[in-house]
Amino acid sequence: MSEAAGQLMPIAPLRVAIRSNDALRRAALALMVSRSGHLVVGMDEAADVVLADGSGLAGETRSVVRLGGTEDGSQGALPRGADASQIDAAIRAVAAGLIVRAPGPADAGFGAMGEADSHALLTPRELEVLAALAEGMTNKAIARRLDISLHTVKFHMESLFRKLGARTRTEAVAKASERRRRETIML
Amino acid sequence: MTDQKDPLVEFSNALVARTETARNAVAAIRLGHGRHVTGILWPGGVVVASEQALPGREEDFELVGPGGATVASRIAGRDPSTNIAILKPLEIMAAPAIGSAGQARAGAIALAVGADGTGGASARLGIVNRAGPEWHSIRGGLIDQRIVLDLRLAHREEGGPVLDASGLCLGMSTFGPRGQVIVIPTATIERIVPLLLKDGRVARGWLGVALQAVAVPDALRESSDQSSGLMVMSVVEGGPAAQAGIVAGDIILSVDGTPAHRFRRIARHFGSESIGRKSEVRLIRSGAVNTVQVTIAERRT
């Protein structure tokens, strides 16, 4: 079982160049990509895949995973808010020569309002910790931003992992964004 | 000769007969590029369809009625919150009388009928996989019963009638999440169609906020007397909440005294009758419980 799973892992990490006009966003994407086991390189270096915010990479000869923007023939196209696991899957897929498209609203189906179990509801503080986590901040940086002790950050982190059923920081961010997508109510 | 008494043959013949009857109740709604979806000929001279299956920008659709005659039609109303749209054919299309089935029960036979695009019908047979209580859609619409079918459906068949074993109409077929086939119950359609005929839409109350359920911090449980609330994630500029000074980060505890533990509880407060009402919204802001007054507006679509 574990041997078979091991064979599915890529032998060499993929080289991924990231294009975004927003430095913070670029840093968050770079962190997401490197945590998935890929190597982040500069836009003018040799890369297997380009991860780009929005469309408009005319003349790019490498495989592109586009986040948001409009249809421009990129090999991969995900919504702007795609989570780490989707971005990782898209990078691997386009590097393998596949085309990736996310289902549109028409494919999503007519669904019920999602409501979390009351024991799994996050507190406002946990949501703040989560937002910092999504930006790739370390526990120390989170403690500084929220003006709380490192011990308290660890306490919130444990509670977050438990409520979200996540084992890693990346998984926690992915699960929380999925939950937010399903459970946000427009009123 | 013994065929006549063979229960399986009788069962099959009964399904054929039902499908032939239902053929007169379906129309193909042409979408262009040779594609179509299904609509139900509904009493009152309208065609009921699945709102999500119709392109948002289009107003005019060609219908293929029973027998294959084409009729022009125009959208007369759509309600994304219950996934119901109605089209008005420009020529009269007779709707056969199909009785309304009562509550669906898990295990019961379900026959889903679609329009084949040339005036005939296509059929899908399955059973009711799950029958549950009423539910709220992600857009806040109330659906009278949860009905999940175990059958497969083609996209062109979405919006057709789903019949029970006695040939009564359980409702309209549509796709739920992950390709699941669900039914919008007849009771919901009967409730929404008159509203759509009157106004072209179903008016709902609106605050102009995006909300997420959160746990109330321990320190505030006593003063707020609640363990959960709805946190404001964003505020629509110029909307009723923004005008009342509600900001992102506020945690709504109750609306006019109804606790906002869960959206379901307060959903009923935002029906068409709520528009223009001055509501008391109790909320937590910067660690203290406050009350603000908000004038509920009509939801923009």
C-alpha cells in the first residue's frame, strides 16, 4: 500500500514560476507551492509550470495554471480562490500534459445551505489565526500580529486542527476555505 | 398468452403507458448549438423549468412541444433561491392534468421524464433514495421536502416531471451537488409559480452582508446569553447593513429577538413581508453587546 502510494509521487520536484502583481499574494502562492513539494523559481528562469494571477500571459511558451481571469487558452484554469490542494493538483496535471478546468457554477448543482456542527464552529480569534496562517505566517509572526503569546497561538492552532479535522497547516487552510465557501450566507 | 399475466411485462407496460402520458406534459427548451433542457407544461399556460439550467442572459427560448411543434417563448420569471423559472409560450400550449403527489417516501418508485427534443419523451427509472424534511437552499429559498433520487439524468432531461407509482407528480428533477439528482417538490412549485407570474421574481428581504456561523468567545457567552452567532464577513457598500453602521467582524446574535444561532432560524424573518421593516439587530462589537436598527431592503438579483 505505502509502496504503491510512493510510486505515485513525482521523482523530481517541479520548477514553478509565479506571476502576481501583488507581492503579498505572490508570497502566499510561493509558500503554498513550495509546501506542496515544488521548487519556486523566478519568472525568467527555466520553469516547468507558470502559476499566474489572472489572464494575459500572451506569448508564454511554458504550461500555465491561471488563477481567475478569463479564458485565454491556458493549460490550467482555476478560480482565484483555489486552495492549496487544487493548485498542487493543477500544477502536476499541466506538467503531465493534461488540461485542467474547474467546474463552473452551472456544474455545481442546486445545493443546501451548509451548516457546521455547533461543536466545530470556529471562534473569531481562531478565524484571525487562520487568516494569518493562510498568508504563510509562522507561529511567532502570528503571535506578534495578534499581540498574544506564542503559547496562546499554539493553543488556538491545536483547537483549529481539531475542529477542522486537519493534520497540517496547509490542510487546515484548505479545509477552512472549503468550509467558508460552503457555509457563507449572503443575506 | 401467459404474457398478459406476467407481472414483469405488466410492470413494463405500465411504465410505457405512464411515459406516454407524461410526454404531453413536457417541452424541450432549446439552448442553441443543438442542446436543450426540459420544461413541464404547467396549469395556467406556463412552462416550469430548472432555473440553474437556463442561461442567465437569455430572455427568449424556442420550445418543442409534445408532437414536435415549435413555439416561441419568453422568460416570465425566475427564482434562483428555489431553482424555479417560468416561461410564457407565445401560443397556447395545453397542459395535461397531472395530480400532485403527496410526501415522497424513501424506497418508492420514481419515473423521471425528459423531453427528447423532437416532441417525444425520454424516461429514467429509479427509486426515492432519501426523503427528508424541508430544507433551505444556499440562496435561502425554502424547499418543502428533501427528495433525492437514485437515478441518473442527462442534462437535457433536467427540469422534467418526476412521477410516483400512481402517476402523480412528485415535482421537477434537477441536479444537486456532485451530480446528485434531486426533486423540487410540487408543493414548492405551486407556491412559487403564482409569485413569479405576478412579479417575475420572488421578493426577499436583504441586509447586504455575508455571514458565517461562529462560536461566541467564552468571555462573552454570559453577557450575550448565546454560544454561537453569525459573524459578518463582508458588507455590501450602500446596503442596509452598511447604512446602519454594521461592519465586518460584528457577530449578529439575534434579529427581532430570534436568535441567530443558525441561519435557518432567522431565514423566515427575511420573506417578502420583511421588506421595509425596521429590525432590531443585536450584535457583539469590540467585546460588547450592542443593538442597532436596520431597515430591511429588497434583495437585488
